[in-house]
Amino acid sequence: MSALSLVWLIAGLALLFAGAESLVRGASRLALGLGISPLVVGLTVVAFGTSTPELAVSVRAALDGASGADLAVGNVVGSNTANVLLILGLSAVIAPLAISSQLVRLDVPIMVGCSLLLLGLAADGAVGRTEGALLLAAIVAYTGFAIVQSRREAAGSGAAPGGPRGGRWLLAQAGLVLAGLVGLMVGARWLVGGATALAQALGVGELVIGLTVVAVGTSLPELATSALAAWRGERDIAVGNVVGSNIFNILCVLGTSALVAPGALAVSDQARTFDLPVMLAAAALCAPIFFTGSRMSRLEGAAFLAFYGLYLAFLALYARGEPAIAMLRAVTLWGVAPITIVVLGVASLRQWRRDRRGPAPGGGADRPSSRGR
């Protein structure tokens, strides 16, 4: 059984990255052909497509009623935290990420606002059907606004939609996107299934499997897509995928889950007091980092990965009821958090002073080159 599980795991991993390659290649070409920026494609088509596993898992869990509420909510919250700290961090370690000004002024504030909205809606311990319908209406409005705004900007800059190769070429790129999405979905399912079976064969507990394999498993499409996009130099798709996925997860995945649940979608005390604030903090952490030079460096990416490791350690200790959790909480609250705030504050202040002085003579913008373009 372990050997077969290993085969499924390897096959899933191979299919995952083949799907990511197809998706990134097709999406970047499709954006050019339709006169839509790669960032908007990353925020919508790519982000929504790679969030399909979260949608399937949360809706199926919500239909189970009270017994599935924790999984439905936890899947969204855990995936959003992993998207920012794990996926964005890893992408920046692979290649420093140039951050579009649109993300800084519009999409990241929307992501933080959605996180705050969810925290507010969950304050009474549940998300009802009316609130779910409100979230779904918001994702429709956001998607429409993003596409219309992008096409207006393209028209203003003189870019002609339709691309140089006509409708047949565009259809071929759409086929690449669809094939990539299917590959991501099937590959993620094989990989999660193989990893879960291996973990069970090795005697790992169900709770630990849920906190690690299942939580990260639904984010594997985002991980593969953003990491490969960063490696190929498609930085807008890499970052837009993460930000767009987080917006989609809250507005569409959780909104749909609340709408189809037999009753109000319950939100546990742990989710309200720990997991949701961590998700909000991770989203808010993007704002000052993206502001400092409109880029995310490898060092900042490594810091995000370290934060995610700390989050997983906290979850593991919490699940096992270890006394060391109090010490970890104290170290995080009185050590890691203040240091992070000071470092980001100093970096933001330095960037603000540089912006006031203006660019150095003959210098140019300090933005990393886009490899592969």
C-alpha cells in the first residue's frame, strides 16, 4: 500500500507542475491577446481556477451541516494563510517579485478589507445565508470591475485587443488554460490522496494529517502556479494568483458555503480568536512589504516562510495540548511581532524618504528584471 501511495504522490506532483506550466503559458498569452493585463488574468481566471479545490471541499463540508462547518471555514482560513505566507513567500525566494501599483492601491486593500469583513461577519459565531449572498454579490462586482478597468487601461494605452493571431489562436490558449486547470485539480487530488495514505501507513494521526496535508493540499494549485510563474518571469500572474485567490476564497467559496448550508455556517471560538486574526495579519502584512519599493525580496519571502512554519508549530502544539504553546505564544507576541513591526516600519520610512527625494540621476526604478519575458 505504501509503494502504491508513493506512486500516486509522485504522479500527482508531476501532473501538478505540468498543469501549472500549461496554465501559466496559456493565461499569459491569453491576456496579451484579449488586451487584458497579466495581473488581472492572475487575479481572476488563474486565481479562481486554482481555488476550485477550496470551493469543492468547503461546499461539500457545508452541506453536511454543523458537523462540516469547521472544515468549511477552516479550509478557507487555512488556505488564505498558506497562500500569503507559504506560496507568496516561496515565490519571492525563487525570484524577487515586482509588485504592480494596482495591487498596492487597490487589490491588496480589497484583500485586507475582505478579511476584516469576514472577521466582522463571524463575530456572532456564524455566517448566515443573507451574508453568504452578500459575499457572492461582492465577488461578481469585483470581477466585473477588474476586467472593465483593465480593458479601459489597455484602450487608453493604445493596446489593441484580439492579439496578432486571431480567434483560433486565442481558442488554443484558452484550451491550454482549461487543460492546465484540469491537470492541477487531478494532480492535487492524487498528491493529497497519496500523501494521506502514506501518513496513515507511517502512523501519523488524523488531526496532524488534517492540519498539514489537507490544509496545504487544497492550496497546491496556487503553490504550483505561483512558483512556476515566478520562475518563468510572469511575476504579475504569481502575485495576482495569491491575492485573487484570497479574495475569491472569502467572497465566493465561503459565500457559497454559507448559502448552501442547511443552517447558518457556524464559526468556532478557535477560528474567531486565533485563525481568523492570523489570516487577517498575514493579509495586512502584504501592505507595508509591497509598499517598500514595490517589490518583495528573497529575504522578505524567507521571513514569510518562517512565519508559516511558526504558525504550523503553533497549530501542532495546540492540537496536542502541549504546555510549550504558552511559551511559543509569548515568543511570537513579545518577540517576533515587535521585531517584524520595527523592521517593516524602518523599511517603509526609508522608502518614503526615497520617494520624497525622487529617483537618483540616471538611476531608474529599482525593480527586478523579469526573467523569461
